[in-house]
Amino acid sequence: MNVLIFGLGLHGGGVGVANYFLKRGDSVTITDLKIEKELKISLEKLTHTEKLRLTLGKHDYRDIEQSDLIIKNPAVPWDSPFIKYAEKLSKPVDTDIGIFFDTIRSRTNNIVAVTGTRGKSTTTSLIYEILKKRYRNVSLAGNITISVFEIIDSIKKDGWVVLELSSFQLGGIKKKKYSPPYAIITNLYEDHLNYYRDMKSYFEDKKLIYQFQHPGDILVLNRENRIYKMVKPNKGVKLYSFGMKKDFKGYGIYFDETTIYFKDENGVKKIIEKSDIKLKGIHNLLNISASVAMGLALSIDSKLINEAVSNFNGLEHRLEYICSINGVDVYNDSASTTPEALISALESFRGKNITLLMGGTDKKLPLKRLINKLNNNSEIVNLILLEGSGTKRLIDEGLARKFHVYNNLEKAVQMALSLSSPGMILLFSPAFASFEMFQNEFDRGKKFKELINSQL
């Protein structure tokens, strides 16, 4: 079979599906508008054989004509002229997630899926840790930079799968009319408006995570986010919610200054003391609450959940503590690609003086709230900006405080360290995408950590 991978990408999905079909003995062609240099980190992970062919820096209609199956990258829209051409020729077009679901549903329907604008990766990873406390065969994949095709052969009958799904990945399975039986939406904020025409179309893809659920399935929602009022669960779906406030109807999680609690028809039960949690910030307490709600909904013993949460150290590039340099605590939050993510990071360090390093590529998101925070937050003692289209917008739309701008991360880090005094926080939380300087936000975070560690 001749398989065409339409968009290799940089997050592992394209690599995983290409290597899977090459291992099966199929011929694989990969086409991507990016050139070899831009795709370096993905190309290095490919299995290079005589059955692999690359078309880089362009797309070619002849590749479509010669293919038996086209697997499009989630970020490639269905109305792409190349995808339309494939459909005109009656070529089957699918996505990696779509093929994955078609393949494993005969083996297991124990699938937990997480989506949302923020907190997906942390929530997904913690649910994975919770399930591992009870079950042996548990797999983790999806938008968390682990291809579903890396785990597809290891999933046993009735095994458990935990997936992080982006809006793009969900949009790719719309034609399947399938939703995972266990779903979480962490929140919904403005994002990807450089791709979607508006918030409504963004939500239309997000809602696919629950739209085709059946009676007895489980849906977990953030009741203090706009998503709670936007979602109408299907009849018979069991709804659990999470949030800070304890006054709510139904089953769910809430927390106060000291403890996380679960409320159901039997009353209120303590789950874990906040002093036993290693992650910083209200946003992480909400991520943990979502994970705990799903664990309890799946009848995992609360003692096992407590153990998983208390041992969870968080994820790389997400408010990640790196080290202390001359009394300055350094944090890497490179996965912060939206204004809301940076605002949450700042709230995690209330009462501390901060040197903030931020900036990057524009995603056409509203900046007014972020600009107000930057202009009026006296705890931000030093502001260092990385050049980029998003940074330019930030300045043009009203940033009215002293700042330094650099077109080089190394120089920006050197300035940030030189301006920081003992007892301060050096926070790298960009609030924008990374593509003008880096291959992705993880490449950006890795380079930041290398620069910091070189100072030790």
C-alpha cells in the first residue's frame, strides 16, 4: 500500500504514523511545506528505508494521485485544496487518531480523553499515574508528544488508554461520529484564532470529545469556566464537575485553603491535603481536581488517588523549577503559549518579585487583559522581551512600562540573570507561540534550560 503522510509536523504524530506503516512494509511518502532544516527534529526520528520518500518545501498533486491512503496532519484543514483534490479522486483520507480509534476499539473501549485550552498535558499525565495505581496495562499518548502509533501494539484486551487530544485532533475525527467514553474538558479560552475563524468554530471541534457519548459514559467539566454553561451532556451521561467553590449541584470536586474534597450523594469526603501537593498555582489545583474527579468516577480507591497525586512532580516546560542561581529561583514555563497561561503563572508567585522573560509569535489572541497585568503588576520588577510578531503586537497595543527587547535567547537570559537579585523569581513564560525562533515550545524550553544550566 502507498501511504501519504500529509504534514509531518514537529510533535511526533507524523513520525509515529510513518514509522508504523514502514514497519508494516508499506511504502510511505511524507509531504510538508516546511524544509528539511525546519523539520530536523522529526526527520531524525524517522525509520529511513528505501520505502520512504520525502517531498519537502511544497506539496505535489502527483503524490495524492499515487497514494492509496492519505493521513493528514491534524493542523491541515479539511478544506485544503489538496485534501479536496484527494476526495475528488475518492482517495481515503484519515488522521492518525482516527485510524487509532478504528484499530483499538475491538480490543478495548477503556479510553480516557482530555481536551481544553490549558492544563491538558498535566491532567492527562496525572490520570495516567492514577490509573497505573490500579491497572497494569495503561498507555499514554496523543498531543502530549507521544504518537498513538507508539502504543498501538502494546494495548491489550480491555487495557486502558489515556489520550490528550487537541482541537485539531478532535476535528480530524468528526466524520467518525465517535467520542471516548470517559472525557474531560479542562477549560475553554481564546486560542488558535490564527487557525479558527472564531471561538464558535474552535468550540465546535472541542465538543467532539463528548458529542457522541452514550448513556453510562462519563464527562468531567470545569464548572467555574465558560465551558460549563456551553456544554449539554447527552442523555444518560454521568456528569462530574470541579472548581474552587463548594456550593454546586451534583457530584464533583472542590477545594479550600487546605484540602481537596469530593462531594456525592453520600456527602463530603477529604481526598488530599494541599500541603501534600508538589505543584504550584491555582491552575494546577484545578488540573489535579479534574484528574481526581475522573479517578473517583472510575471507582479508583481514594487512597490510591492520594498516593498518585502526592508523588506527581508535574511536567517539563510547565512551571518547571530548574535551579537557584545566586539566590534567584528559575522557572521554565515555555509551554505557556497564550496570555492566559502567563497570567496563571504570575498568580502562582504572588508576593514575590519577578524578572519576567516572555514574547514570541502571534496567535491573534486578545491581549488587553495581559497588557493590563503587565502594566499594573508591581511584582514584575524586570521585563525582558523576545522579538516576534506577538511581541510587536504587545508593544503596539499598549505596553506602557520599561522593558528590554532581544532577538536572541542567550542575550535575553544573560540580561534577565544580571537584573535579578537574591530572593527573586526568574520566570520564563512566553505567552506566545515559538515558531519565529524555535521549532516548537519544547525546543524553546530545552534551549532555555541549557542556557540556565550553563550558568551553574
